[in-house]
Amino acid sequence: MESITSIDAVKGMLLESFTYKEISQELKCQYPLRGGLSERSVRRFVKNNGIKEEAKTEQRNVVRESIREVGDSYGRKMLKVLSNGFWDQVRVDHGREFYLVLFVQDKLRQTRGCSEVLPTFQTTSTNNHVIERMSVELNRRVIYPIKHAIVEMQETAAINMDCPVTVFAVSNVLMRVTEVGMNRMIISWNNHFIPRRGVPNVLRDTRFGTTRIDTQDLPSAPSAISLYTDQGGILSNPSCVGNDPLQGNMALMQQRESEWISSFSTSDLFGDILHGNVSSLNNAIQFYVTLSLTLS
């Protein structure tokens, strides 16, 4: 294992409460062509390097810092989550993608059902909340199958990633397909039993709950962005991946979306990917490219 992964990587997973079996599964997902990643190998690697003892003595470093900038547009999209209820606390790592969500959470702290806890909570990237274990399943069920499909298409020259229009099409199609996989994964995760903890949906309803707030109290995305920047926050503008020939022509962009959606089912595309069939995904991408070029 020494030639495959690092001590810090394994220690990070132990700090996140991964079991030896889960560490083995995660490494196998990351390095599907490498051997020597069994649960027994993980145990030996941890013991030989004294990782478990080091992880036990490493204290949690929880820092609540001023929100100054955000990395991408994902934080803006997360505002939609609040419409389903306002959490007593939002807990994330120190990545910048959630900073706008943290800003709104802090602004509306008085509307929470429980004011005894901090409205926001950040931990180090190697010391995340146990929900980070969900990322193992997300990678296994969604991310890696999609990555493998794209790699296969590149290796067979089915797609040309040197073409900026193709890159744009791949990005847009995969975002839709990935969303299907993520939604399925979330539903499955929230309804499965976690040893020593219970079923997430049951725990939510019986122990944690959310607080409903009036729509007028929740700022729209533009309003939140304005409030954030007025107080010194810095936001990066969303960037376009690849080249969209229809950029700036809203009517043609909407026509493209309508024609593509009527021709393909993202649910079927994701199902085909899971079964190793990449031809439908390739057809969807090529159709998106053709539409973009034809309408331009």
C-alpha cells in the first residue's frame, strides 16, 4: 500500500470514522487496477505506521472564521435547500463553495428553532463530520461509473475533448446525468440503516428537524449575493466550461434545451452507464454538439 496511498490519506479517513473495510472500499474505487488494498492490508498498513494512535491523539481543530470569499456558484444553488426548512446548524469543511450558504445561515440565525448551538460550524478537511462517509458511496455509485464512461469514450475516440464545443456539451450533459445519480444516492442513503445510529430520515424527524420560515424572510439568490458583497464578501463569476456557440442568445439556448430534453432521458442515460453501456451517453453528447452547431 505504501506505493499507492499516503499515511495522511488513511489517517484522514480514520479521523472521519471510516472502518478498515470502508477504507479498503474507498481505495479500491480510487485505484481499481491496483491490488493489495484488502481490509487486512489496510489493518497492517495502519499498524506498521502507527496511524491509529496518531489519529486518536490528534485533536479536533474547529474554527469559525469570517466569510470573505467563495470559490464557485455551488453555494448559490444551495440556497434552494433552505426552502425545505431551515437547519439549526450548517456544518461544512473549510472549502469555499458553501460560504454564501453560511452567510445566509448566519444572517437568519434568529429564525432557527434551536438557538443553543452555533448557526454554522466548520471543521478541517481531515476532520469532517461523519456524513463525509457518504462520499465513499457517492464515489462508488455515481462519480466513478461516470468517470469510467468518459474515459472509455475518450480511449475509443468516440468524443474529442480537444474540441471546445464538445467539452461544453460533455459538461452540460454530465451535470444532468450526475444529478440523477446523486438524487438516487441521497434517497437511498437517507432510508438505509446505519449501525449504532439509525435511519437518517427517522433521525431527522425525531431528533433534528428543521424550522419553517416565511418566504419573505429568505433572500433570493440575487438579494443574498448583494447583501454578501455589500458587506465586503467576494464572489467569483460562474465560468463556462468549453465553448457554447449559442452563448448570449437566450432564445436559441432554450430551443436547444427543449429539443435535447425531448430526445433523451437522463434517468435512462444514468442507468445505461451503470450497466456499462456508453453508447446512449455518446449519442446524447453528440446530439447536443450537433444542436449547438446547427442552431448557431
